[in-house]
Amino acid sequence: MELAFIPSPSRGVLHLGPVPLRGYAFCIIIGVFVAVWLGNRRWIARGGRPGTVADIAVWAVPFGLIGGRLYHVITDYQLYFSEGRDWVDAFKIWEGGLGIWGAIAFGAVGAWIGARRRGVPMPAYADAVAPGIALAQAIGRWGNWFNQELYGKATDLPWAVEITSTADGRVPGTYHPTFLYESLWCIGVALLVIWADRRFKLGHGRAFALYVAAYCAGRFWIEYMRVDDAHHILGLRLNNWTALFVFLLAVLYIVLSARMRPGREAVVEPGADTATGDAGSEGDKDAKEGPGAASADAGTEDGDTTEAAERADAPDLTKDTGTTKSTDATEGPHDPADTEDAEDAEAVKDGADSAKKG
């Protein structure tokens, strides 16, 4: 008898009048928003403009959804094109079935198109959004919980998930919650990438490659636990081989990229720093050009005019050598000869003033 388990929702959809609200779709949508939010923060911290991540995501997300669905339908074609199946179900994405491999591959194509349109380097953009993608996967996996799918072998562990549905050959019972395992793993991957990026200043796509490699490492053992139907090659599920192959590619990229292009990109979005600097300069200028500033300027101009007039009335103070004598108050003590010269100059000035009055 199971003492504890994770209960599954009695249904994965709620109807708000004629509008169905599906838990699977909500998880994906929330994951996308989290990925864009975190990616935007990281992009701005790298020197990019606000809004660039969202603009590129407009291309990446639809491509990712199409790619994820295509991968699932192709690798599990028997669910849609075998005898007794309806091929129209292949378009019902809300019922579940997105392959992360296809989603990342096609999403990268969409992101590349968006990045080219914005004039930003694709590797830098991928580095910025990598942890957000991992968090989006962590959230999206809970959509499988709503649909009661993709669970592991039977178990009586306290954190087992209870399956109550009998659709598509499911057998009610308690099983390993592989959706939970993958969700927690993806959160760890996001934290790992953020830490490594700060510690080693990853650039030129290496933060994204680290995310890919770390995710594949976890996906390999999680995939091995699942009991849903899948194609097998040499005793391993197809996704195990895919995870292994992609893991090796990601590690190879990290090694070669670190040798060929060490360090991090100095500029991730041309013109971003200039635009920010111009906005800051305008703000400083506006702050300075207030009424007080205008009064100060006017006062300065009046003072300059008065000072200029005084300089015009005063004669040049020179020694016998013909050099100009400075009487700046900031100078040190004067010798007696200098004092006498100053007194003579004052007498000359008084005489000139008397002559003007006469």
C-alpha cells in the first residue's frame, strides 16, 4: 500500500465557457515568458538593447514549436499513421508531444533569422538565452503531469506519481515521476550555466553549448527510466542515442571554440552603447538646463561683462623690465619691491579715475 505519492490532475483541461484552458499549453506559455524575461536581463547585462531578445523570440518560438512537433510526429509516427489512428491528431499539439531536439534545432533557425534582422551575433544571443531555455523546459515538463504521460517504471517511493488514466494503454498505478526528475535537472542546468558564465566569462556560444551538454547528460539517464513506447536501437531508446550524439557535439564545440575564439564578445549589439550613451547625455543636459541653470548662466554673463569693463579701465601693471605683473590672490607673500610697485600702480589708477571725472 502506497503511503504517499504525487497525485495527478483528474483532467488536464478546464473549460471557460467555450474556451478550453489546457494545463499543457499554460506550462509552455509560462516557460516562454520566463525564458524571454531572463534572456532579456542577461542580454542587457552583456551590453545589448532592451527588447532585442523578445524581438528575436518572435521568430524562434514558432519555429521551435513546429520543430518540436515535427520531431515527435516523425519519431512516433505509429501514434498517428498506423492502422486505427487518425492522422489529423498529428496537428493537435495541445494534447502533448513536443520533441526538445526538434524544438531546439528549428528554434535556432528562427533565432538565426531574427538575429540577422537585428544585426546581432547569433552565438552571443544563444549564450544570453541558454539558462532561460533550461528554465522553460523545467516549467514545460509539468505539462506532462497534466496529461499523465512520460512517466517512468513502477515504484512505491513516496514521491511516485499516481497515474489514473487508462487512455492509450496506460495502466493505473504509481510510477517514477520522470517529468519531475527532468524539471529539477533543468533547474540545476540553468544554475550551472549562470555560474559558469560568470566564473569563466563564456562567450561565442560556449554558454549555450554547456547548457546543451548538461541537459543531454541528464536526459540520457532520465530517458532510460521511461516506459512509454519508443523506437530502440541496440537496446537503447532513440532519444538516448540522440542525447549521446548531441552531448559529444556540444563538448567538441566547447573545446574547439575555446581554442579558436577565446574570451567573450566585446560588442554583442552594434550601436547599443552609443544609443544608451546618447540617452544619458540628453538626460544630463535636460537636468542641467532648468530655470536655475538659466539664471546662473545669466548671472555669469553679467559678471563677465562687469569684469571685462573693469579690466578695460585698469592699466597694465608692468615692471621696469616690461613684463606683466600678476596680482593673483592665490600667490604667496610678495617682497617689498613688489609691494611698492603695487602701490605705484594704485596711485596711477587713482589719477586716471580723477582725470575721467574731470
